[in-house]
Amino acid sequence: MFVFKFGGASVKSAEAIRNIVAILQRYQEDKIVVVVSAMGKTTNTLERIIECYTGKKEEGLKKEYKQLKAYHLDIVNGLFEDKNHPVFVDVNDLFDDLADRLTKDPTLNYDFDYDQLICYGELLSTTIISHFLNQSGVDTMWMDIRRSLKSDNNWREARVDWELSTRLVNENFIFNGERILITQGFLASTINDQTTSLGREGSDYTAAILAYMMKAKSVTIWKDVPGVLNADPKYFDDTLLLERLSFLDAIELAYFGTSVIHPKTIKPLQNRNINLHVKSFIDPDAPGTLIGNISYDKLIPSFIFNMDQVLIRTSPHDFSFINEDNLEEIFGILNKHGMKINLMQNSAISFLLIVNNDKRTLRLVVDELEEKYKVAHQTGLELITIRYFDTSTIDRVMINKELIMEQRGVQNIQLLVRDLG
Ligand code: ASP
Ligand code: MG
């Protein structure tokens, strides 16, 4: 049994979905659990819908909802000629459900409401693709992941209950004659069946969880890139494909922000020594990247660019030193608002944090820090991480940049810079 994961870009249109069906048809002999994300940029649209809903912006809400529905119906129309096909009822039912929820008053818990609404992206994509696979002669069963993957109620960043979920997954994910079980990435639910989500881009993680629990032979993540590259082609012209990558390197690269794999994905696979392939859905014959229990002697430097970074400088009002109590308090505030730290450094009288410019969270964090500390923040920065760095790789990324802060380890260097160009 294999696990395949298809992300938003691979299912963003009728044409893209036809392509993934063609990919699945190449594996006639195999049983595959297929994990799918929401189509295209649907999760971003749902986030805007949630903002409008909780902020009571009715007009924006109506507009975004209409567009989301039109986008999905367009895809369904492109895939199914028979307008009496049950997919039309199923998709309309999901949109009615969503509309229904949006007419109710928001609760006081934004993150809870978020999870109850964000799930429609994956519910829609899997419903549509499941019907289309069956119509295309690939016997497929649609599975609601929320019946099997159980988590705590840490909304938007839920933690999986491994023991209970392993039991339920193995009870429910049974191939009864069909070759494909298709399910939603990114989602789970509490013991009381309230929907939770595993963090943005969490579908890769779902694939790894299922592979671990079901002892899959391997996982393949299908992407619009040839595999894991040593830099994002957006910022580099001569990128290299990393054909083989150790679990440790993959964890490090994902942790520092390589957008190809979600950071939590590797650990469960490493624990069971399950290989992870990252392959191109545009060129499925190409080998892609193999991540596994691998060693190599030639180390290829990798570059990770995190754009739009914010430097937060926190110092006690009375010019006293930063001590453990302060740090505990500062981390507590960040943790409470779910803000992730990309880099940190302390000096005698201030503590420096580099974070993503997530405006809503940033405002909450800065407001709360300001109650106790002098806080200054600087936006518009870039954080560059080089794994297996040397002077020439540093020189290469520092062209036209001002260095604001640096952190050097044995294998990795992190450079916080301002673009001068
Ligand atoms: N649809 C979710 C997101 O966009 C999960 C995923 O794609 O992995 O974050
Ligand atoms: Mg994704």
C-alpha cells in the first residue's frame, strides 16, 4: 500500500484533475491512499471568508462565497458532462452547509470557528475527485478523515492522538475491492467530532501520519516542481535538484522554511523508515527526489529564503537586564497567539525575535508585549538560511543586501538582511 498526496496546485482545474487521474491510472496494480488538499487557492479564499464572517462584513462575505462556489462549479462542469451526475447534488449540499454555518453568529472563539469553516476546501476537493475517479473507471472510496484522525482541541494547530487514531485508521481505511481510498489532508476532529485542522499546508503531514499508521511502503508527494531543489527558483536561476536527501537534511530544510515539504512530515516517516518521494505531476516519469535513510559524501549547499520578515525588539522599561522570567513571559505571549519564531537572539537589555509578517497575530503579540516591555519592530526584512554554507555561498546571497543580524552554526548559517536594491 502506498500513500500519494496531491496539493492544491495539482487539483486547481478540471485539466489538472484529469492529469492526476492519468497518474493514478499508471499504478494499476497498487492500492493507494490518496490525500488531497483544497483546490488551488481555496484555503486562502476560505480564510478571507472567515475574516468577513467574524468581522461581520456581509458584502465581502457574499462576494467571496459566490466566487468560491462559481470556481468549484466551473471545475465540476468541466469534468462531468452528465448534469444529473450525483456530484452536483453533493457539491451543492456542501455549499448549502457552508452557507448555513455562515448565517449563524460567530462564537467568541475565532480559531474554533476557523476550523469549522476551513474544512470545506478539502471536503469539496475530495468529493469532486472521488466522483471523477469512479467515473473514469478507477474504483475509489471517499473517506472522511475526521472519523479516523483524532486530535486535541488546539484549534488550527491540533495535535494528533496517535494511539486512538492508529486504531481508528486501521479499522476504517480498508480496501474493499477498490484500489483507491481518497481522503482529506489537513483535517482531523476532536473526540466530540468537532473539526480541527493541523496547521496551514498540513496535508503533507496527513500523508505521513497515514503512512506511519498503516505502515505504507512509501509516500509520494506530487508537486509542480521536479522535486526538492536546493533553492527556490523564484530567487535563483541555477537551482539544483536534490536527487537524494537524508531524513535529517529534509527535516532541517523543511524546518527552516523550504516550501516543498511541511516540517512535521518527515519525523513519522523516519520513525518507520518509510521513503518519501517528491515528484512532478507534470513529468511523472522523472525520478524526483528520494528522501530516506540515506548517506552521501557530497554535500550540496541549500538556500532558503523567508521573505517579509519582522524583527521585534523587546526590552524591559526600566533598562534592567533580560532574564529568564522575561523570556518565560515573552515566550508565553508568543505561544498564546501561536506565533512561530524563525530566529532569536538576546543581548543584555533586549531580546530580538524574527517572525513572519502575519499581520493579525503580529498586532495581538505586539499589543500584549507592549503592556510590559518597550517594543519596537521593523518590517520588510529577509531571512536567508544556508545549509552547508561556505564563504562563497554567503557572498552570493549578500549581493546588494545589508546584514542586520547573523547566526552561525556548524552546518547552517542564518542571515537577516535588508534588500538595498
Ligand atoms: N489546504 C490547506 C492549505 O492550503 C492544507 C494544504 O494544502 O496542505 O494550507
Ligand atoms: Mg500545499
